[in-house]
Amino acid sequence: MARRDRRQEIMAAAEKLFTSRRYHEITTDDIARLARVGKGTIYRLFEDKDDLFFQIATSGFDEMCDLLHRKVPEKAPFLKQLLSACREIRAFFDRRRELFRMMQAEDGRMRLCGRSLRERWLARRQKLVAALAEIFRKGVREGAIRSDIRPDVLANLLLGMLRTRARDLEDLPERARRIELIVDLFCYGAGQGKV
């Protein structure tokens, strides 16, 4: 019989609870009961409920990075890589909508947290930014994207557009939410002329 991955089971149970009720309404007893583990097991694997919540929220960054490394064609031209990366991120946001909302809430809360926790959050988020920045470096080498803006800044701007699409544009027709439109707006702008 395969050995149980208790850490994953606890995280899955806690994610289910954290995405269905408010944080303060959930106890470690609730999590232990749903995960079918002893409460001590939670504290052996996580510092406390805050750490468990943090680990779940940041797991989304790791999951998106893994998707980008596995699914974006390494040898493809810049635009094909960018479209592929955006499709993977969009699919993650659509498939893991509740986790995405959790990540958004935690991102806002991080601005108010202590330096250590904020630095841990930013370090995990930076992995996703770095994965996208590598695609932008390729775009610069190909002459397809401007070189006067750092690739990590471009990655953050694009992530902002993708978050906005997932969070604020749900009620628009599919045509207005298409990833190709987001990439087109990002690469070529929305204006008719130069400023």
C-alpha cells in the first residue's frame, strides 16, 4: 500500500476549508478532522494555522512555475512562448479559482505583515516572475519586445493584466477575455498612435 502524503492531505483539506469559510472560522481541529490526521501531525508539519494558510497560498506560485516549465515549448519563438505561458496561467486561474482568490487576498495582506513573512511571500512570487522574465529575455533577443524595460518589470505588468482578466472581467463576453487579446494589448498597446 502506498504511503500517505500527510502534508498534501492536510494542505488539500485546509484549502477546501479556507476557500469555503472565513479564516477565523476555521480551527486546526477542523482541518485535522477533514484530513483524517491527528492535530499533532499538523503542528509537526506546519508551524501553526498561519503557516499552513501561507503554504497553501504560495503553493499556487509553485504550481504555475511548474506548468510554465513543463508546458511552454522551450524552442518556440517568443510570441508562441508568451501565448502558451498566458494560456497556462489563465487555465490555472480558471481551474483553481478559489486558490487564486486566496492568493489575491494574501497578496494584499502581505503589505501589512512583518518583514520576514513579506520577504518569504515575495521570494515565492519571484519564481513565477523569473519564469516569465526568461520568456521576455528571449523576446528582447529576437527583437520582438522592447529592451528598455527590465524583463521582470514586463513580467509583473503582464501578470497584472492576467489577474485583472481573471478577477474583474468574468462578466465580459469570451471574445473580450481571450488570451490572444490580452497578449495583443500587452505587446502592441490599445492606442491608435504614440504619446
